[in-house]
Amino acid sequence: MTPDAAPRIVVVGSINVDYTAHVERLPAAGETVGGGTLVRIAGGKGANQAAAAARLGAAVRMIGAVGDDADGPWSRQQLQAAGVDISGVLDAEAPTGVALIGVDARGENQIIVCPGANWHIDLSGAALSADEAVITQLELPLETVTALAAAHPGYLAVNASPAQLLPPELVERTDLFIVNESEYALMPQLHHGRRVVVTYGAAGAALFTDGVETARAAGRKADVVSTVGAGDAFCAALVLALRRGFDDRSALEVACAVGAAAVEHEASQPPFEVLDAYLEKEGP
């Protein structure tokens, strides 16, 4: 694949409406915190990754499900506005997924996800081809992700979030896992995975090949507004860079730059520039 090619990416994943409460500090267990500001934005790990990949320059189609409610058409419109092909987004007999998010003054967050229609994704009409890279996440039923892995003939990247026990056949099949530091600690089966990228927030990211670190990139300075969509932006940028032929270290570097840009915006689906714009922003 030539460095200036526009890879074809299919995101199979969650589509949510995010209700985000911005507060000075997040509540402890059983505590009520007042003075918040509520914002309604498009979200869902799958939708976030699809929107980011499209804005960064990939040809992206989304496979997912929304409810037959007011949030369904609105969620579709948000993806379409980002340049995503939404022909694979179906209506389900369940409410559109919702995420309830609290974000504090430092940009840290707490999230509760109500999956709704995301639990009803239908892969029967997906028609995946070998030249398409697929990105998926664990906000879907695990059996859906496992079936997807078995059916897709091409490159498969799994953002293994939220953390859970994975079947051996999924671990063996997946070309690339992407997790954060906490998820990596909770999923020891990935410690000897073929290719696993671990993100460390402001400290950057590392690639492990068969359990051995083979590439690393430093984090990027950013004025943090919200970290909610940063991991999703990182995933999209990383897969796009690798599919464009970047070497592992360069792919990690540009993905860290995109992730840093994401935390400076309150939206889970920020208005990114094309990927090459972030090659000039690799400095610490």
C-alpha cells in the first residue's frame, strides 16, 4: 500500500448519544456533586472511531444499529456529516445506545454505558472484503465480535475495551489489539498476543510483539478539556497510519499526536484535520 493511499476501513461497533456532565470534581461513591453543565453529543466507541478515521482521510463505512427513536436519525446525521458511509447502520427494536458521562475540571471521566440497540447489530449483510481493515470494540456482545473475527477475511483490529476475558480463538485471530494501561493489566491473555498496542495517557504508547516491546512513542503536550474520545481517536489514527504503510514507531507517533488533539476538544468526535497534518506535530 502506498503512503498516500486512502485505506478502506469498516468500523463495526457501538453508536451512542453521550450525555456529558461537566463538573469541578467527580463524585465519590454515594456522593452528589452539584453545579454541573450538561451537554448532549454524538458518541459510542464505534461511532467515535468511524468519525475520526473518516476525518483523518480514510474511506469509512459503519456497521451498527440505532433505535427507532429520535436519537437514531440524529446519530446517523452526525456520522454522515463526518464523511462516514452509514448504509450499514440499521434500525433495531431497542432504544439508541446512551452513555452517561461525568467529566471533571482536569478532563478525567466516569462513564456508564446503556447499550440499547448496540446489542442488536446484524452482521448478515456486512459483505466484508479482504482489502478492508475492520476495527471493532467490546461495547458489543462478545459473541458478535467473535463471529466478526471468524467471518472477516482481512485485517482485524480490536480495541479491547471495556476489559473482559477473551476467547482464545479471538486472541489468535486478531491482527492488532489496542488497549489502555489499565485494560492491559486486567487482560493477561494479551501479554503474549501477536501485536498489542498499549496506551499510557500523557506518557504515550508502546507496541508489544509476542510480549516484547518493539516500538514506543512519547506522549504529546495538550491542554486537556476531555479525555472521553482520545482513545478512540488514537485507535482510528493508528490503524489508518499502519494501513497507509507507516512503520510501527511512526504510526504510534502520529496516533499520539491525534490523541493529544482529541483531548483539547469537549466532543467525543472532534473535527480533525487529515492525518498528514499531524506529522508536523510530533514534537514533545
